[in-house]
Amino acid sequence: MSQRIVIDPVTRIEGHAKITIYLDDVGQVTDARFHVTEFRGFEKFCEGRPLWEMPGITARICGICPVSHLLASAKAGDRILAVTIPPAAVKLRRLMNLAQIIQSHALSFFHLSAPDLLLGMESDPQTRNIFGLMAANPDLARGGIRLRQFGQEIIEQLGGRKIHPAWAVPGGVREPLSEEGRTHIRDRIPEVRTTALNALEQFKQLLQTHEREAQTFGNFPSLFMGLVTPDGLWEHYDGYLRFVDSAGNIVADRLDPARYQEFIGEAVESDSYLKSPYYRPLGYPDQNDHCRLDSGIYRVGPLARLNICTQIGTPLADQELREFRDRGHGTVTSSFFYHYARLIEILGAIEKIEQTIDDPDLLSTHLRADAGINQRSGVGVSEAPRGTLFHHYQVDENGLMQKVNLVIATGQNNLAMNRTVAQIARHFIHGSDIPEGMLNRVEAGIRAFDPCLSCSTHAAGQMPLHVQLVGADGTLLNETWRD
Amino acid sequence: MAVKTLTIDDRLVSAREEETVLDAAREAGIHIPTLCYLEGVSEVGACRLCLVEVAGSSKLQPACVTKVAEGMEIQTNTDRLQNYRRIIVEMLFAEGNHVCSVCVANGNCELQDLAIEMGMDHVRLEYQFPDRQVDLSHDRFGMDHNRCVLCTRCVRVCDELEGVHTWDMAGRGSQSHVITDLNQPWGTSQTCTSCGKCVEACPTGAIFHQGSSVGEMVHDRARIEFIATARQKQQW
Amino acid sequence: MDLSELLEIAEQERQSQKALQIRCCVAAGCLSSNALAVKTGLEQAVTEAGLTDTVQVSGVGCMRLCCQGPLVQIDTSAELEHSEILYEKVAPDQVSAIVATLQSQTPANTPTTLQQGDLTQPFFTQQRTIVLENSGKIDPERIEAYIAAEGYQALYHTLYEMKPTDVINAITHSGLRGRGGGGYPTGLKWATVAKATAERKYVICNADEGDPGAFMDRSVLESDPHRVLEGMAIAAYAIGSTQGYIYVRAEYPLAISRLQIAIRQAQRLKLLGSQVFDSPFDFRIDIRIGAGAYVCGEETALMASIEGKRGVPSPRPPYPAERGLWGFPTLINNVETFANIAPIIRHGADWFASIGTEKSKGTKVFALAGKIRNTGLIEVPMGTSLRQIVEEMGGGVPDGGSAKAVQTGGPSGGCIPASAFDTPVDYESLTQLGSMMGSGGMIVMDQTTSMVDVAHYFMEFCRDESCGKCIPCRVGTMQLHQLLTKIREGQATDVDMELLKELCDMVKHTSLCGLGQSAPNPVLSTLRHFEDEYRTLIDKP
Amino acid sequence: MTTRQQIRSTKGVSLKHPSGDKRFQILDATMKRHQYQQDALIEILHKAQELFGYLENDLLLYVAHSLKLPPSRVYGVATFYHLFSLAPKGIHRCVVCTGTACYVKGAAALLAAVEQSAQIHAGETTADNQLSLSIARCLGACGIAPAVVFDGTVCGHQTPELVGDRLKEYLGKEQ
Amino acid sequence: MARIKFATVWLGGCSGCHMSFLDLDEWLFDLAAQVDFVYSPFMDVKEYPEGVDIVLVEGAIANEDHLDMIRKVRARSRLLISFGDCAVTGNVTALRNSLGSAEPVLQRCYIEAADLHAQIPTEPGIVPPLLDRVTPVHTVVPVDVYLPGCPPPADRIRAALEPLLTGNMPHLEGQQIKFG
């Protein structure tokens, strides 16, 4: 008799998901699956909307990384207008994306994952959260909150609001930075840099106590994908796509993101609203075909970005990057290191903001290239906090959307997340009597990826953890609920 | 020129004989909400937001077309009127697809302002979610029927100020919609002079400048008033 | 044309009457039951029997008992008032049997295949015909027949013996009120338009009878069109108009064609056109045909439609009496109102005022339909009780059922429960019951009819017929319809009921025209008298 | 010919329709009888529909130019009134009266029967163009309720069976 | 006085409202001092508890899980706040409604736009079926307070919560009830 354990909902992630763990008749984990349970259908209902409204609409895909969608959408619009946007607009968009990376990474680390890391995987689930952290370690919590606030404030300074600004548009951006805004941002840099450095220090200490997690939290070979500059440096807004393998070999490089369909395919599984993108040249890693299990899996996001770039391009972050690679032995394959990579990216983003904040272009009023519909199709790409984001639009001659395809960062980690939950479950779970802390580890494995499920399903947990006893024929034999 | 004296909201107000209650109230600084009313073109009394109570009459009267009369006693803002007005605004929100968050007129919309004014924090009526189209065929302007409240301001400015009558209403009842010429894409209209007055007249984000992104569309009503005065009174 | 010529035509017409009249109803109801074949069959049979010298077959207007059509009446006397035999549901193959009865000289001896109607039943005997006095008796396509029935004498009388103010005074004193539904005093309306100074004025006859279940006006137009023309001409003289319009709905092709014929005939005899009766009075009437829009029964919408525009109402004031068609003062009355004018002039205002109740004078024509034995047209004095109409004249509900309610006033009206059947039918009483006189549709409902369904039905009607101009009506009728659907399907809650009531109140008080203002009435009246039927659906477990 | 070209081609002095279709001559005569008065628009649309079966854009534009009316106004009027159709109708017409008297006497069942056997809803035409189904708001034939109009002939006291038999004649033809 | 039991729930929406809640930044410390957080996507409590005093509900009702959840939330909460435009109006989440049913969006995403295993996800008990029509929260359960905005800015959230902490009902007006 086999069993199925459903973790429902997966909590402290940005979205609605469940995890099912399958046990065989002796209580050994045979498989585990990660399911996303929301779907909103942007790809369909955006059809018929004007191109110029798309940044504003697609920002609503996600409240965590609206800026990523805003930028990818505006960039797809740039292509359709066939314009080169003003240099000041590029700098301003970059500034906002850096702010976005900071606020989202801060949220992932401090608000969502730090409770596991600092309070313990097995700590009381009632207090294992940001509010518990606020009580247990107020300084750290406050630092994290203020770090996120820093990112949000930059977005607000530029876009007029913290969430869902409609500031980037096809052809450029709507408003420059104000002098007051610049001063405010500049003044806060020292504080947030300190917060980021402290957090890095603290995380490095945690690595000592979380060796088992580092080993088992999605630690497997795969490809990594992300944008790099033409020189191979860390990139978040433009550039080319690069794939590297676990050994650090560049599998594909200088790929034009507009040709994403040539190397990224999307598969559908019946048990999730989240599609499973795969690296097309290597094929879909069919679950039934173990020899192909590793083939097309790739990971995106902070870990991938740090694995594919030569360096970040700012002094402190580059120093941290070297240490990161030492600790991870070259190309880092453990998904637990996503947290680490995230903190390094925060630091790098702060440094890059510092480098650019005094650029006079940020106050420029030449921000927008006006043009009509000059191409019927356009792909916009950006590095969202969670990885590479593609917006692919086809429009009619007047600029009404005819077809929309969105390939979202989190989705591209779907195969990896499935492997991760299976790996953790096999390692930590034995028999049907499972301590809560063990199940929390399975969830924590997911949290490492910081999945943004609003995004991934262009959509959008609850209810108890429940265990279902499932017969060999798939019928439900018994069901127990645990609070 | 005969002058009439009347009371509006218990205030004594004087007005010229040919003025409407709305004119008199506005001159006295008393706000009466409107939607289909547009300074410079004829009144149609269709939106019913400006209904006021007139002492001695059981029927509510639209301020925009009701002429002042000596000794008239008007109440513009009773609970009953406010309640009716809120339902009217709710009706409009339920009827079309008014998604403020992603509308080009977000922040610059008379419908949105009315909702705020009426304290409408939610809509009790059933949303219809009609399947309506967007027309971007015109070089300079766009029309999103989802956001149209059928106030006919565009129809009237086009007919009365520009004189080409490109716009009109077609269909009936809940199937009513505005059209250009023979219900053809705006860009193919032979009558349209691309003057843009309909764009400025539109109270919502239904008619907009091409290329407007979310929250970016601002209507310039003053331009309509200016043109109306110039055309009708030869005053610039 | 002068009076003597008119009287001569009448005399000639009477002289040419044959001893035996076979009148075959060729109004729309009977026509749809093959009455035309019956009529031609009768003509043929009479010819074949060699009776053309003594027997005249004529097509006449509505004989009122529509459910039994086609109806054929045999009249052995030359007296129009006195007819003797009524055959019901006559089939074309029965014509020779009818003619055979004439030959046997004992027409009362009915062969068994023929269904003979009872002319002494209350349906007929309790009627008092003013508007329908010629209906079913004269050939509507022959102006001579109308003239023979004293037609156009009233017009002559007004033109030569009355000043316009005398006419208005007469109408005012008669107490006639608008038969279109509102019940506005006709004399007052005429006086207002008469007082207006303008270079042009118009008279409009509203023949856009749109209320479902109402067919009185159609019948009048099909049966006696000249009566309406004469009434309009008298009105035009009284208010100082030279141009009239009849706005007829396109769904009434027979009425349109008979009106066209009537106008042509009247013009030929100079009873319409320039210098009517050789007087200085000019009056021309044109027909305007609707195109399927109920809202055009509303006077401002109707005028827009006459102007060739979308039939969209405008706010009143200004009323048509001040600013109507093309901005000129306009008198609008409905068919039945105009049909009452000539008799009032002929018989005097006092005569008319002696009929009916204190505030509602004269008679009212009702179209009786629904779950009732005798469906058809009735004309009764104002003040007749509903019980008398339903139970006595209508013969009650067939198949042993019992009447639950009567719906009057169409989509603007309401349902009157059987418990209130003793109410005298007049404008005020019906309004007090939450219904209204309306144009005269009267639909009987029995126990099998759900009142929530009825409210839902009328709301669907109003939703579909809303012109869309004002928000409360356009959206309100749709929302109300959805709420009623929800209630009907047992999906509604108390919250929905509250919303239903609130919306009804709001739509009623804020809509621009009568359509919207009265659209909630069927809901309100069923809620008032039959709330238990709603409650049963709400409280459903 | 597109609408755009159509407008240009009718801009000339002569308003004669270029197609030479005889029906336009009849329509011209009707308009002439109305002295090309703009307020006769509805009458002229009635005539146009009678001649052509329905009002296509080309026809509406022709009427607009002849009466010197804005095209949007003509289109607006044509779509306001239920009796005007901008799409072709089927060979046979079936109109179910849903007036109150008919409603009380079971019009809903009649309509359902027609919809069922013709597999179309009110306002639609069958794919083989044999039948157009519509509803009327009251034919004023309440005395013989429930009534159905088949190809212009009003038939009273209808039942679903009677209606079904009649429709078999219409729909059976192509089988 | 017992401490206020405070919850937040996320249904069909983008989480922007929850993010805006986090934008309360350091005021969260003040809030935490006055309430007990008993349920939230930020927390590991899997079952919505009984006896919740105040709950913020983000998102529209878009699938069957939402339907079950909101009924449970209503039954177990004293004061339910419709939190943000999706909850209050359906907003962007409801944009698919004009397509008539859920079918077209599913078809587009999982059949047309799939390269492999094209199928509409249906795993019973795991993937909740989408409702054909996305609806605001108050069409399913009674709502006590409406807090519109896409998302409601943090100061608006604070204006709604502060009176509640002292036992008063909030009264939002003017720009505080602006949609979008």
C-alpha cells in the first residue's frame, strides 16, 4: 500500500502551491511533486489590448516583482516600435530593476527564509515567521525590513508608487528621477550596504550549521541560464543569454533572447498549473526515462546568474563572489546556495546604484522615443529577481495584442524544484510518521528557489497538511489530517 | 434680462432667466455631480446624476436641463439623492469593463472621481463583463469600448462643435454603443477630421491618445470650452 | 364638399343597403383564422345561389369576440343596431351551409355543423360602445359606410358652428382623459397647445400600441379608421394645426393599409387636405411607420422617430405642448382618445360626462386575454368592476380554474389580485392598487401562473425595449432582470431581495422617461400582493 | 468595393448607384416621393429592406448620401429599430409572439419547441439559410393566443405539435 | 482584553496587496505589539484557525479552492476585510471573465502554447478547477470592510487597521477608496 502526503499549502512562498510526497508500502519515498494551483490566464485575456497598456497590465501579474514584468513588457514594446530608447531611459530602467532585485531578494531572505535559517527548521511553526523573527531578532528583522524598504522607495521615487508603477513604456520611461529622490537614495546607501554585508556574514556562519541542507537541498547537476553582458559580466537588464553546465562549461553563448523559442520548450504536466520549460536541444527530462533525467533541466535566478558570469563588476560583490565560488567548489550546484547568491546580488545591486546615482542622465527629460507599430512581433527580456523573464508579443498593424507568450523565471526552475523536493523527501522522510520539521525542510527547499507563483502561472496556501493513503490502483483508502 | 431668485440647499441664489439650475448652482459654488453634461454642447439629461429635489414636485429633476424659476426651492444633496447617485455609479461600473488599475485614465477619470465622491467602495450589482473591442485603427487616437459609459459627449462635440457627425450611437438598450460612420474602424472614417475634440470630451479612458499607457491619459476639458466659446460666441 | 353633399352620400349609402347583410369580420384576429377565405367563399356562394340582389356580403371590422373567430354575422334588418345571428369559428367549407340558411327563409334554424354564438351573453350585453360603435358593422375600407354612420358630421359641425375655444371647452367639459395610459385631461392638453404661439403646430396620433396584450387601438384602426382621422381633424382645428401624423407600429400592416385607404378617400372628398369642407381650414395627415421599438410609444421618443431619428426620449419639460415635433408645439393623443372626439361633438359633452365615474368619464376599451374563456375586445363604462369584466363578461377561467390576478397596464402596470376584483375600473383606483389603466390590455392569470415569472417576464420586456439613453433604465432593468432570474431559480438570498427593492425604487425615481419610471411596477405590484410567492423561493432550504 | 471607395464614387453630382441594380431605381423613386426629406429616413429604410431583404452597409451609405445624412446617423437609426436587419434572413421566417397573452398561454414552450427542432436561437438563421427565427413583443393577436407568424401569416392557437409540423415543411426540404 | 487575532489570506491575486502590507515597514513592529498573527501566507500555519478577529483577504474568487477557503474564513472570522481591488472588484484577475468561461484561457496556455504534453492540468485533489467566472469576495460571503486599491498603499492599510485596533470601525473616504 502506498501513501501520498500532500503539503497544502506550501507556505512562506510567493504563491499558491502544494507538494505531494509518494511513499511505497515500506514507507520509502518514491517520488515527490511540486504543484502550483493558481492560474490567471494573462496570455489569453491580454489579447485585444493595446500594446501601450501591456506594461501596466502585466505588472499585475505579480505584486512582488511587478517591475520585472514592467520592464520586459516595455522592452517587448521597444522592439515592436523598432526604436532605440534614449540612453537616460536605459539608465533609469536599470536603476529601477536594481531596486527591484534588492527589495525582492530582501523579502525572500529576511521575510520568508530567515525564520528557517535563524530560528531553525524544527522551531515552533507558530512563530517560525517574520513576526517571530521580529520578536527573536529585532535588529536583523528591522534591517531586512529597511533594506526592502530601500528598494521599494527607489521604485516609488521613479514610478510614483511602490507596487505596480506603470512607469516604463514602449519607447522609454515616463519620468526621470528628481533631485530630492536622488538625494534620498544616495543618503540611504551606507545603511543598506551595511545591512547587506552583515546578512552575508551571518549567512556564512549559518553554512557551518546547515551542511546537511547544503548537501541535500536540490544539489544536483543541471544547466544554468541567464543574461550576461557581451563581455560575460553579470547582467540584469540586457545582453545575451548564456547556458553553462555544472562543470562550468559554456554550453551555449551569445544567444539572442528574441530567439528563445529555439532553445526553450514548454511542457505541461497534469498536476500543476505551472508549465515546465526545458532546454530544447537536450530534450525534456522525461520522468519515465531515467537516462534522460538530467538532460534539459536548467536553473535560473541568482544562483544561475552567479554561475554563468565571469564577475559582477563591483568591488565588494566581486569579492563575495570569489568566496562563494570557493565555498561552492566552482560552479555551485546546491540550491541551498540560492540564499547566498541572493545576498551577494543585493550587495552588487547596492554598489551599482551607488555607481550610477550621480549620473546626470538620471534627471534628463529626454526619456521616450515616439514611434508607431514598425514590427509585428517583439520579445522583451529582463533578469527578474528569480531569473530570466521573457515577454513575447505579436500585434496587429494597429498595435492590438494578437498573441502573448510569457516565459517566467520561476517556471524555468519548475523541473529543478521538483527534483529538489524529491531529493529532500528521500533524504529526510522515512515512514508515514513524519515530524513537522522534516516536512518543513521539503518546503524550505522550495523556498530556496524563492518561487514567485503569481508570476509563473500569471496567476496567482491554505488548509492543513494532510496525508492520504492511496491504494496501488490509485484509490483513496484512508485520509488523515494533521493540524 | 430677467433675474430669478431661488434657493439651492437653503442658500438664496439669483440667476438669469434662461439659466438652468446647474448653471445657477455652479455660479454659487454649489457642486452638483454630472457625467453626461459637458460645457459647450447641448444637454441630454441622460446620466441622471444631477437629479435634484424641487420643492412641490414629486419628480426629481435633472439640474442640467431644468430652467430656474422664481421662488424655486432646490435640494441638491439629500441622502436619498446621494444614494441614487451611488447606485448610478455602481451601475456604470457593473455595466462595462472598468478596471481602474490598468486604465489609461486611472487618476484622470470622471467615473473614478464620481465613485470616490459617492463613497462607492464596492459594487453591489452584478458585473456584466461584456465582450467589447478596442479600436486602434486611427493614427492618433484609440477607442476602448470597454470603458465607454455611453454619455454621448463625443457624439455631441463632433456634431455640434466640429460639425462632421462622425460619431453616433448604434444599437439599443444594453447593446448600445458608439460608432464612427457605418460602424467601421475609426481609421477608415471619411468624415473624421482628427480634430481630437472627442478625445478631450470623453469622461473616461474610452477615447484616448494613441500610445497612452496606464494612468497617462489626461483630458483637456478647457479646450472644449474654449472652442465652444470661440465657435458659438466668436470670443477667443 | 358641404354638408348637403355629405348627407347625400350617407343617404345613397343607406339606400343601396340590401335587405340581408352578411358581415364577415376581416380584422387581424379573424384574418389569421382564415376569415378572408370565408368572406370570398360567402360572396361566391351568394352569387352561385343567385342572391346578389338581396344579400350583401361585406368585410367589416372587429366583432370583439376574437377567440371565436372567424366570426360571421347575419343581419336581416336594415337597422345597423339590430343584428340577429352570430356564427363562430366559421370554416371556409361552411359558407354554403350559411347561405343555405338564408334560402330556407328561416335563418335562425342553424344546421348542426355551424356554431352559433350567443348574442345575449354578458360579453355583448354589458358593453357600451362609443369608440367601437361602428366596429364590426361597417366596411372600414369604404368612407361611404362611415359617412352613413354619421361620420364627419362632427367635423363639419366644429368647422362651421364652433370656435376653436368652443371645441376645447366641449372636450374639457366632457371630462375625457388620455386613453394612452396616463389619464391626462385631454381638454387641458388641447388648451395648452392652443395657447402656444408658433408659426406651426402639429397633431400626432400615437398608434404605436406597444403594450403586449393590448390590441384595442389596432382594432379601432382596422375597423373604423375614419373615426380617428375625424378626431384628429377636430383637434387640429381646435389647436390651430395644419399637419398631422399618425405614428403606427409596423407590426400592424392591416391597420396601416386601411389608414392609407381612409386618408386617400378623405382627401378625395376634401374631408382632409386643403380647405376642408370648403372652409379655410387646411389639414393634412401623413402616416409614419414605426420599426419595432416599444419606447416610441413615449411621446418624446415618438417625435424623434417621426423626425427620422433614433427613438430616444428627451427630458420633459419642455413638454411637447410647448416644444414638440421639430421644436413646434405639438398635440399628441392616442388612437382611442381621438376615437372619442367625434361622438363627444355629436352627442355633446354632457352626454359623455354622464357616462363613467366622477373622475373617469366615458368608456374604456379593454383587450381581454389570457386565461379567460372569452378573449377579445370589450368596451365598458368607466367604473365597471373587474369582477364583472372577468367573471361575467369574460366568462371566468376555462377548465374549472380560478382567476388569481389580472394584469393591467402592460409592462408599466401591475397585477391586481382576485381579492381586489370588486374595484371599479378607473384611473385612480387602479393606480391605488399599484397598477394602472395603461392603454387597456387586461390579462387574466390563473393559479398556474407564477407571479415571480410574470414580474420576470415584464422586466425582460423592459430590458429589451430600453432605449439605452439613461443609465437607471438601461442598466437597472438588466440588473433587475438578473435578480429576478436568480430569485426564480431559487438562488437568491435576503440580501438580493433588499437589493431588488432598492433598485426598483431607484429606477422608478431616476429614469428619464415613462418606460424606466414604470419598469419596476410589475415587480412592485407582485411584491405588494404576492410577496409570499417570492418568499417561498427565497426561503427554499 | 470597400466603403472608402464607395464614398468617393458617390461624391459626384449624380447619386445614381453605380451598380445599375433596378432596385436602386425603385428606391430612388421612393426617396423622390419623400422629396429626399431627412425625416423620411425610417420610411426609406423600410423600403430598402423590402427591396433588398436586409440593409447592408453599401445600401445604408447610398441612403445616407441621397438624404445628405451622416452615415453614422443612418447606421444608428437602422440598428435602433428591431425590424431592420443588417444581415440576410433565411428563406422562411418564423416569428413567435411573446406578448403577455401568448406568454400566459404557453409561448415559452412554443419558442423552446422551435429552437429545439431548428437548433437555433431567436434572432438566428439556420446554417442552411432555410429558416430565420425571431420573437415579437406582441402582434396584437391576443384573442387567438398563442400566436406564431409563419412567412407573414399569423397563426393562432398554436401548440408545439402544430409548430413542429410546420417547421418540418421548412426544414425538411433539404433532407 | 484578549489580544486581537489577526490573519491575512491570499486568494486569486498577484500578492501585491500583501506586499503593500509589508510596505508598512517598521509599523509592522507596532502592529505585532498589538495583535497576534494567527494565519498568513508569511506563516507556516496550514489550517485557518477558529476565532480570528480581523482578516485581510486579498484576491478574487477564481477557483474551487478559493471558494472553499473563503467560506471557511468567513465562518471563522469576526471581521472580514476585502483587501485590494481583486477582492473588491475582481480587477485584473477577472479580466478573463469577458471570454465567457475558463476554457479559452486554459486552452491558450496549456494546449496552444505548450511544446510538449499539451494538456489542461486536472489532477484531482491537487489542481483546483477554475471557476468560469471570477468574482469579488462579497458576492460569495458577506464582507465587513472594503479596502480598495491596486494595491491599497500602505498608509491606506494603516488607516483601515488603526481604528480596528482600538475597537472602532474604520471609515474610509476620498482618495482612500480610489480604485486602481
